[in-house]
Amino acid sequence: MQKIKVYKFGGGSVQDATGVRQLENIITRQEIPVVVIISAIGKTTNLMEKIVATYQAGNSTEMEMHIQQLLQNHKAIAQDLLPGNSVITAAIDMIEMSLRAQLSQNPTDNYDYDYDRIVSHGELLSTALISTYLNLKGIENEWLDARQLIQTDDSFREAHVDWKTTTPAIRNRIDAGINERKTKFFVTQGFIGGTATGETVTLGREGSDYTAAIFGFALQATEVVIWKDVPGLFNADPKIYPDAIKLDEIPYEEAIELSYYGASIIHPKTLKPLQNKQIPLLVKPFFFPEEPGSVISSSSLINPTPSLIFKKNQILISIFPKDFSFIAVQNLSEIFNILSQYRLKINLMQNSALSFSICLDNHWDRVEPALKELKVKYKVKYNDKVELATIRHYTEDSVAKIVADKEVLVEQKNRTTIQMVLKD
Ligand code: ASP
Ligand code: MG
């Protein structure tokens, strides 16, 4: 089988002309074909979300302001890269046309559906810009439309991949490029996909890492590299803990646990497919490509260091039956149903005889109606603005350091992991 690598570049890396040139530096050093996955430039996805919100609200003046900002951001990079060149601008204009075509339709009553067909233009813009730039610089590449390759169901904003159709679609498309046209570089969008009926979907915020894993899996890549603005994976956020240690080699299971608990460096769905095919995932520093970064593979864990993970903006909800009865399986099933209806995920739960407590990300737009519904049958109390701290391989010292002057509302531990809901 053809040897191939998958490289993913995040929006933070390709936020300006310097970043795009660095991407160019990195890929031109490669000897084997590379699929380049790119997410939206800088904070574009947040801007796209504003476009959706103003579109849905019918606020066309503000919407137009955001669109102008979006185009301006991309055109400024294009001008920095190749001053006076109109070819990249023309590529940007094409995507603008597609975006405007979407925005000229009336909003539907399905926010998530509208969200996906609009927000996806962030990735369409970044890849059109970068692919065109590389071609102009003589680094020939094929621009691929990920919506035609990553096939999903229609769970808009969090689509599930249909591996049976996606794997051969990617494989065939890339094989054709390599064999028939001798293509070495492919440029495509992270984060987006398409349904069998051709609707655009997204894979969840920060989903571009997952895209890289999907391509890696389908192509049986020799490695998947996530290029980041950090030297690798750390046992704690170096911005908060200056003495954080870089982890050089991490077994898949350990990395999966860390991302599950909220270590924000890798999208949690990313690792499973790679582990299934034993494809190593490297996290490497974008501006220091010679450095080894961190490698996630089937290595074994030697001398584990405590890893600290914080999830902020949590809400701790305690639910009590109104009739003072005990919490029974039946209650739990009702509670879970309500949570699932509002797509709320539980980060931690604990029950006692008289209450059931859960800690969730505080998406208030969904939490509020869920609380309302719970209140029909239960007495509900909650604490917002709490944080969830998790320590893998905890020690007495590491716990003391985290708790410091905070109040512990809930604590849960097993032999390797401790989790605490903390209040300032
Ligand atoms: N652009 C998307 C986001 O910001 C996806 C990604 O960057 O991974 O969430
Ligand atoms: Mg991004």
C-alpha cells in the first residue's frame, strides 16, 4: 500500500501569512504524499457563529458587517502572501458566492442544520486560500471537498461518521490522485462532512483533529501529525502551571483517558480510530518542526506523572425526589432521558439515597430548559461557575496543590484518578 502521512494544521497556526508560509515549509520537506487537513483560520469559526446568529435573527446589517470582517481577514492574508496577486482573491470570491447563496435562503427552524451549512464556509475559505497559494508557489496540490468524502448521518453539529462509505471514498479519491495524476499533496477541510443526501454537516467544535484521524484511518497512514503552537502534550496546562512537564511518549489508553476528562489538546474522538489501526499520533510544535513533540502510540506507561485537567464553566446539579422517596432506577432513567433530549453530557455523577448529583458543561441555553423539565417531578438545586478538576495518577501533593484554598463540593476517586468539583 502507498505510504502516506496526514498533517493537521489548526486555526491558531495558520492565522496569518507567517503561519501559511510555515505550513509551506513543513510540507515541502516531506518525501511521501501528505494529506493536509486545515481548520478555519484564527478565530474564524467564532465569527461564522456570529454570522449564523445574525442570519437566524434576521439582523442583516450586523450580518453584513461580520461577512465583511470575514472577507477582509482572508484577503489581508492573501495580500501579505502574494501582494497584488488576484488568483487567491478569486478563490476567496468563489467561496463568498457559495456563502451568500446559503444566506440568501430563509433560515429554517432547524438551527443546527443552518449552522452547519454556513459555518463550514470557514474551512472552505481557509483551504481555498492555502491550496491556491501553494499551487501558485509551484507546490502542486489537489483541493478536496471533505463533504464528499466524510460521509455522516444527519446529526447536525455533531455528525457521526459512516465508516463503511467514508473509508473507501477517501481511499479511492486519494489513490486516484496519486496513481493517475502523481499528486503528492492534498489539501482539505477539517471539521466538515456531508450526508448521503448531500447536506453539509460539522463534527463538533474543534473537530478538525478528528478529521485527521478519519483520513489517517482510511489511508492507513504511517503517522498523523497535529501541528500545534506548543512543544507537545503536557501533564498540566503550562500557562497555569509553569512547572508542567512535557510528556514524550503516551500510550493510546492514557491519552484517551486524558482527552475524555477534558485535556483540551486533542479532540476526544480522535484517538480510537488510530489506536484500532496502530497509527501513531504525533503532536508537534509548528514553528520547531525538527523537535520530537509528543508521540501517542502503543507504548507502555513508565513512571506516570500526575496529569491535571480542568474543565471550567461547569454546573453541579443535585436532584431530589419531591416525595422524599429514595432515588430509584426509574428516576435515573427519567433524568437521563431529559439530559439526552437536551444533548447534555455528564462529566461526573454521584448518587446518595436521597439525591442524584451531576456535573455538566454549562451550556445554559440547553441546561435551563432541562432544569425546568426536571423541576416538574424533582426538587432541583444547582451551583454554577464551578470547575471540575481531574488528576490522573494523583498524589497527595498534586491534590493539595489543586485544592489549595478552594471548596470541594464533590470528590470521587479510584486507584488512578481523582475528580473534584471545586468552587472558588
Ligand atoms: N474550526 C473549527 C473550530 O474552531 C474546527 C477546528 O478548529 O478543529 O471549532
Ligand atoms: Mg479552530
